[in-house]
Amino acid sequence: MSKEKEIKYVKSLAEFMEVLLSAIEPFEEAHKIWYRGLGSEEFDLIPNLFRGKTQQYKKGSVLNDPQKFSRIEENIDSSFSRKTSQFFRKNGIEDNLLNKYFLKQHYGIKTRLLDWTESALIALYFAIREENGKNAKFCILYPFILNNYSITNNKSIQDVEHLKSKNFYTILGPNKIDKKGELINDSNIIKLDELMRRYYRLDCTESTKMYPIAIYPPYLDDRMASQQACFTLFGNIPLGLDNFESQEKFIDFIYIDKNSKRKILRQLNSIGVNHYSAFPDLDGLGKSINYDFSDTINQINSDEYFRSLIKNQIEITDSDTDSKNKSPL
């Protein structure tokens, strides 16, 4: 990934794949790659809990009162937990804090999580599924490299000697984050459960910068599995991905021409990537079928076609009237 990013506005699926494969080619297979599609190039990489006041967040700004957001999230969790306990029991899902947090994000409840996917084509679908007159933005994230920078730039742990030799980290969503403990064990190894607890609770001092970290969740339902879901969890820096000084080392972008969205969407649909691929339920199936027949339905509802139907009906009616008025032989 070059430091000076070239803006590329792709106009076809073939061109998109060529640019994408060129961008990710230099990276080892061990460096997993995540993707996110944004409907507009103007959108920031910011979780929905922080949206609405994006313009007020300056580069590198840290939340003055992170516990205020933590308390809001606790109230949201209380409401969610009270109403979903039966869902967890029915589906055999362990009812713990992180599982609830992952599901809240995946079903549109405000959190500090940002959705990513390991499927480039699913991310592309999300980027272009709406024709809004805006160029779309396709994001490429190298999660292990992000974690390396985020963890080593955390003041609480940046002096740990063994971190200097680490190249990347894998963070899986742990089951237990309710008990507070030490962040570094006796062997100078980071305790990932405690790291996750601090991020989840926004447990940090004002001088600590908690940059976003990439985490793998368990697939808790069919939707998460079909979308190959993964997340970045934001700490106390709302624009932590967009304003990271080393951003060019772990993130890249491809831009999609606004006038080519419909064409690329059709190309995706022709290879089986559509709304039903991302949402494998009856609602997703319904929207996918509606898309398949949208051109036919639009043609039927067009003014010209409708006028021709009315004209034909009038001619048929007149013909019937004439035949009825004829005297029998």
C-alpha cells in the first residue's frame, strides 16, 4: 500500500476486481483482510453511537467523559437484555455481554462497533445497493496491522518489552469480561480478556488513547455467518480510524463511480451476490426477487405502456359494443 493514495473510480465489476487484487497482492496470506462498503465517499468510518456529531470531532480528539457513553450503553443493554432473554434460550446462544453487544450491532442498535466482512463482494454490494447520486467508497482493512498499531500506541501497555517484536494480533471475542483484573500478566503478556473489558467499559484515564481494535466475533446467527461478520471496536477516539497517523499502513480505499452503481449491481446479481446473499431470510429473499423483476414491473408501470393498455382496452370495449348492436340474422 503506497503512502500517496491514488483515487480510483471504478466503473465495472471487472475493473473493481483488478484494482482490488492489485491492492491486496503484496500482503501475506496470514494478514487477514477485511472489507466495508460505504454508500458515499463522504461517509466517515465512525460507529453509529458517535454519528450525528461527526463535525464536532477533531483529528485525534478524545472523549472528555467516556463514562457518559458507557452509562448510555449500559441502559441500552438493560433494555435489550430484558427483551431478548427468550431469544438467547431458544437459539442456544450463551447470554453474555459480548454476544449481546455483537447482536445489538448486527440488528441496528447503536454501539461503538463498526461492521466489516471477510467477503469483498458482500462489502461491494453494501456500497452500491442504493442509487443515491454519490460515488461509493470501498474500504480495505488489514486488521492484524491495525491491532499492532492500536495496542502499541496505548499508553497503558506501550512500554511492555515483548510488544516490540510483535507483528500482529488476533483478538477473538472472549466469553467473560465482567471481572476487572491486571492488563499485563507476570510474563509481560497482554491479557486479552482484560483488554476487551477495558474497551467495552471505556475504562481508561483521560490521558489514555484507546484506538480501535479489530475483533472476530462468533457467528451467532445465519445473518452474521452469511455476511462473514467481523468488527472494529472503538475506544475513546470517535474518529480513531480516519484520523490515525499511520492509517495508510493498515487501510486503503477504492472508489466506485456513482453512474456505474446500477450496472455493477446487475453484474453482482448475475454471479449470485444480492440482498438474499447478505440477508438469508424471507425478507432478504423478497427484496432479492423484487430486484430480479424490477425492470419488468417498471416497464408495466411506465406511462407509455400504461397508455397502450388503456387504448387497447378502449378498442376492445368499442368492438364488443358494435357486435352487440348488430341485428341478428
